[in-house]
Amino acid sequence: MNISLRNAAFFLLALSHFGIAAVASAQTAPKPEAIVIEEQGSFSAGGKAVTTPGTFNNKAPTSQGQSIHGDHLYAFFQIPQNPRPLPIVMLHGAFQSGRSWETTPDGREGFQTIFLRRGFPVYVVDQPRRGRAGNSTVAAAIEPTRYDQLFFDQFRIGVWPKYYDNVQFDRDPNTLTQFLTSVTPNTGPYDPGVISHAMSAVLDRTGPAILFTHSQGGGPGWLTAIKNPNVKGIVAFEPGSGFIFPDGEVPDSMPSAAGTLPAEGVPVQEFEKLTRIPIVIYYGDNFPVEPTSERGQDNWRVRLAMAKLWVAAINKHGGDAKLVHLPEIGIRGNTHFLFSDLNNIEIADQVSKFLAEQKLD
Amino acid sequence: MNISLRNAAFFLLALSHFGIAAVASAQTAPKPEAIVIEEQGSFSAGGKAVTTPGTFNNKAPTSQGQSIHGDHLYAFFQIPQNPRPLPIVMLHGAFQSGRSWETTPDGREGFQTIFLRRGFPVYVVDQPRRGRAGNSTVAAAIEPTRYDQLFFDQFRIGVWPKYYDNVQFDRDPNTLTQFLTSVTPNTGPYDPGVISHAMSAVLDRTGPAILFTHSQGGGPGWLTAIKNPNVKGIVAFEPGSGFIFPDGEVPDSMPSAAGTLPAEGVPVQEFEKLTRIPIVIYYGDNFPVEPTSERGQDNWRVRLAMAKLWVAAINKHGGDAKLVHLPEIGIRGNTHFLFSDLNNIEIADQVSKFLAEQKLD
């Protein structure tokens, strides 16, 4: 069966049969080249086992003498033919899994496949206590919290129910459904130390590599680079929390309509490990200049402001960090998910340019 | 950098640096051919949105007027160049995610990549309320239950702490760690109706397809084939629950050292939808012939017995089902995870033979 026919069949069937949560938009782009993969697979890394004292009774098992493995991460990797020397390890943000980097909500290729096509080995992670790495050594309660509209605002798709006029997000309702179904809960308490421990174990496996982080993943990303010298560069998309500064140089917390953003102190020797690698941070569009009562926007006003202080601190200590606020270089309409927006090829080109400038490709 | 060098570096680094949960065994097999992929990506299917009445307040959000999307599944797909006509959709079992079908615990290729290499488009699913499809419309509590030793027995690796002499499972401790870290919890109540609803939405998208199920996935697999005529054949690996019979023909429940296995009734018209497609069921080794107090073994004695009644019922109603107890055809030592055992190529060959006989390839 011809692939194009198959796809046409998918979409026709989908459009005629599906319920609310089943279909990505049809693609109009020409069929891309095939991808040639040398090796692919998955593994866990990091984590620990905890054991209840006693002797296991095979015939009447209780917790006595039994262990649980938890707090590891899950990684899926693909190595293309004739790979570039440095792999890319991709760490998602809050409420997300590795799916963040896969197909975009409107059905196009995401950064997993785009950077694979550009010759990089790609490792896509589910952090500990999330997604396929769900086993946690600490209990959690999962509530079906109704957050769709809050996310629409907070991820800067618009001000619910209105899309921003310039937003790089497809208006098909199925696109929004695919986006909202990429949300997946924590299965244990969020812990940047646990995450960076497991990430460091991935970097032990990959060898020297580039780290991409998104949003809440930014903080564990800095910690991973502090823990493991195999991190040779960081591309951070809209880091949202976990901004660390040298003890004694920690800026004031920043209040916003979405709550107060704290900065955190670490020993200067730890901080300065981040000055040895190139770092670039990207933020998208529709940030307010002045404080606003619009929660979804104001949340990002303080994060952008904190990131600017953070970049200045890195550079003051001899580092090489850069913050790119995309509207300032003429790239408009990006949401919090720059890498899956309608212009994600343009964003990938920005990243490729950075990697080339820094000789990381 | 040469791939073989890269892998050598992975494993040396891993062996020297990793904690307990970080490394797969080194492979000794010759480097396989590259895989040529036309298209890959992921999507959600099925599920629903539930909404709290009221109006969303962007400036002070509460649950009022907000929705949650949940109960969908997640699927990752790859379509090889020159694909065979029927894709394969793979549904995992209890405590597992799509990772079941990926890399084996000892680091070799699993059925995802093996059947991709054999020319099939492959769709690997995380069922609703599991893995990357974690959002549930119903709350759940997640306890870090200590089950490693119970799983060792129940998945027939051995009788903890002793491996079965003939078991097709690598003895490297890292292999067991990779196996135990593939465990991931339910993030909402287990519901075969929810799962088969979402699976049916995948089948709407794929068109005619073959369904592979494992263990607890067996039950939702039968329900999916009843709901969607696009299921053209089923390969069930060690179905463990959800055995459905025509109302009035339901066999007695079967007690065992691991609890009582019930059979379930459905209207005969529903049941007979399963008589229109070829079905094969595989079970592995180390089943007891007589009842035993060894819980991990006795659990499977009754499941095998029930599956034999089930196959007889399908065939009595004019169907085409077959049960293969692998030791009876000379294939020994298989665990509950046949498709990732050391002899998984031999198991894949059995499956390929079935698909060819049934003209499903």
C-alpha cells in the first residue's frame, strides 16, 4: 500500500469516526525523505531500590523481604546513520512527558524527528515519577484536576477562549485536543534532585552530549550540568523555575499575578560549573511589559525577568550564556511550546545556528 | 564518531559510573542493518473531556468552567519504507507501558523494532491511565508497593531468588533491574471498557490492522476486536484475564494459589464477532501440571486452563483460534514476557509463520 494513500485513509477514517480525542490535522507538506536509523531502543537510568526487611515468602507474599525499583527515568533513543558526534538529550517540562518533543499537536514532526533528520542521535526522556517512568519510591495522590483553560492561558495560546491573533498554534479543535492530551500527571513528588540524578546517569551512558530542556525541566537541567561534565551545552526553552544563583548573590523573589517566583542559592563552586559550557535560552511571544492581572501572561513576565538576571550572573562569573527573546529578533507568536509551534522549523534553525556557532554540531 | 565505539563507550562508562538502575548488558551480536523509516510520530486516541459547570475566570482560576482531558491512550508509530499492508498495534499488560515491546531487558531489539524490520508499520500503545497516557478522569492513589520478588515469581523468571534452570532470561543483575524498572503504575482505575474504547479509536486511524496483546491486555484486546472490524487478527501473548464467553456458556471460576480467576459472559452476538478473525495465543514454560502452592506458577495453571476452554468456545462457534503452549512444540524456558526473552527472535518467527499462514502479512 502506498504511504500517501495510507495517510489519506487515516485522516478520512479519523474524521468520520473519531470521538473528541483522536485525530491530528491532515498535513499538506510534501512527503519528506525517509529516515535512516542505525539503532533505536529504550532503557531506564538512575533511580534506586528500597526493600522491606524480612524474608520473602513465595507462597504467601507480603511486603516482607520485597523491594520496589523507582525514581529512575525512561529514555527512548534513536541514532541516525552517520551521526554527528554529540547526541541531544531532551527533557520535558511540568505536566508533560517525552511526548512534548514528538509529533506536534497539529500532526507535524517535532524536535525529536527534526534533529534526528539533522544527524543528531536523539534521546527523549520521561523524567522520574512521570510517564513511562512512573514508579516512585514515595506515594502520591492523583486528582483529575481541571486545568485545560488555565493551561490555555499559562502556555500562552491565548486568553481563554480567545487565541492570540498572532499565535503560532493551529486553530483546528483537534489540535487543541492533541495538545491537552499530552498532559500527564506526576506519580510521585516533584524532586529536581531525583531528576538530575537520573539525568546524570543518562549522560554517563551517552558520553558528551547537548541538553535541551523545557520549562520546569530548566532547573533540573542546570543541576544535571553541575553533576555531569558530559553536558557540553544547554538549549533551554522557556525555563520556568529552579533558577540558581551563587550563595550571597541570590536576587529577591518576584511576585506576579500567578504567584511568587523564588530564586535559589547554591555554592559558588557549583554555580561556576555552569560557566564552562555555552547556554542559550529562548522565550516566545505575548509577554507583558508591565505587571498585569492576566495570570497566564504575568507568570512569564517574572520568569523572563529572572532569566535575564540569571544570564547576567553566569556571564559575570565568566560564562557564556545568551537569552533570546524571539520577538526581539522578529519571530512572533510563539507559545510556551516553541518547539512544537507552527514555526518550529524556524525555531530549529535558530538552535542549529547556535549549535554551529558553538561548534557543538 | 563510529557507532560501535560509541556503544563501547556507553557500556564502559555505564559499568564504571552507574547506580543500580542504569545499564543494559553489552550486546555481542553483529551490527544489524539500518532501519529505513518513512514516517514516525505519536498521537492520542479515545478518551473524553469532563467539565465543571460555571465560567472560567482567567484572573483567578478555579475549577469553575474548566475541563480535563483524560482516559485517552498514547501511541507511538513508525512506518517503514515499502510497508506491508497491515500495521501491527501492540497493547501491553498490567504494570507495564509500551516499553514492554521496545528494547529487551538485556539490551536487544524487542518486537517493536523486530516487526518494523520485517516490514510492518508498528503502533506501540500506552493504555489509558498508564505511562504517557496518565491523565485519568477518575482519581487514584499511587502506593510504592514492593512487588519485585512477587513479579519475579509471577512472571516466571524463577522462584525468588532462584532463576529457573532453563529460563530464557539473562542472569546479569542489570538485566533484572531493567526489567523491574519497566514497571509503571495505574494512574486511574483499570477499566477494560475505557481501554478498548481508546484502542478502537486507534484502529479507526490505522485502518485494517493486526493486534498484539500481552497478559492483562488480552481482555481489552477481545473487546477491541468486538468493537472494531478493522482488527483482522489477534496474537495474544499469555492472556491473563478478561476471558469472555457467550452468556449461558460461562465456565466456572477457577481457584488457584494466586486467587480465583473468573470467566465473564457477553451476548452471543458480541462473542461471535471474534469468530470472524484468526486468533493465536502463546504461553511459555514452567507451568505446573497439577495444582501447587507455588503462587507464581499456580497463577498460570488456571489461566492456561481457561484459555483452552476459551479457544474451544471460539472454535465451537465457528471461529479460528489456536493455542500454542510453546514447550509442546519444543520451545522451552519462556517467561511471561515471551517477546523480550532471550529467544525472542524464535518467538517472532513463530508469529511471522502464523501471519503468513493467515495471509495477514
